[in-house]
Amino acid sequence: MKFSDSVSVAAVLLLLYVAIASAKTSGDVTELRIGVKFKPETCEVKAHKGDRIKVHYRGTLTDGTVFDSSFERGDPIEFELGAGQVIKGWDQGLLGACVGEKRRLKIPAKLGYGDHGSPPKIPGGATLIFETELVGVNEKTLNTEEEEEEEIEDFDDTEL
């Protein structure tokens, strides 16, 4: 191997190392990361593909810039899980979540808005971070589950 070839290989390796180190320090990811921040003690209802779910969320870029939040609007998003109505990172990252569960999804660009982004708030190639709370599955919420339990407890069969 010639000296110039060795220098070229070393330069490529150095660039690769810098790219990897920069991705790690910038908070970018290449695969979906799911962090469970809160899980209810009991999980009566889990989200499955095809379920109609309601989710509260706060979306941020890796630098902390908030680009959207249903919490501030007081209006969770509703969609069919796994039907491609939202970004792939959500369809994958919310599977199996319990009603009331809070997750932090760190979504790579390939499962978000890709190289084109969603201008003007989301640049191309952006890693997205979502703080999510599953508030309903097929119209079942924590409140409806509690109401159903109360109805069962209040039932008095002595009148029959």
C-alpha cells in the first residue's frame, strides 16, 4: 500500500469517527428509542395495531426547541395506530402502551420527516423527541375505566 493510500484511508476513518461522535453529542439517533416514563400499576387496555388511540404529546428538536404540543392546546391527537396516519416513529413507538402510560420517543429522521423535514419548524434530517401520554384506546380512557369499576361496585343485587 502506498503512503498516499494510507493517508486516504486514515482521512476516511477520521471523518467517520467525527461523524459518529458528532451524532452522539448532538442527540441524533439512527434507531427508534422508547423510554417508559410512567406506567400505571394495572394495564387493562393496551394499544394494538388498528386501535383508535388518543395521545397527548410535546414534540421537540434535539436542541430543546418545541415545535408542537397538544398539551398546550388541551387537545390530544386521535388516529388509527399502524395505519400510516402519523409518522412511522409514532406507529412503532406507541405499540403496546397502556392507557395512562407516558413514553419518551426519540425518533430518527428516517422514521420521522426524513431528509426534507416539515418546514418551517422541522429541518430535514432532524431527530425528533416526543413526550407522549396515551389517554385513550378505542374510546376507553382512565376515567371510563374508573367509572366502569365504580358502576360494578355500586351494583346491588339484593333487589332482584
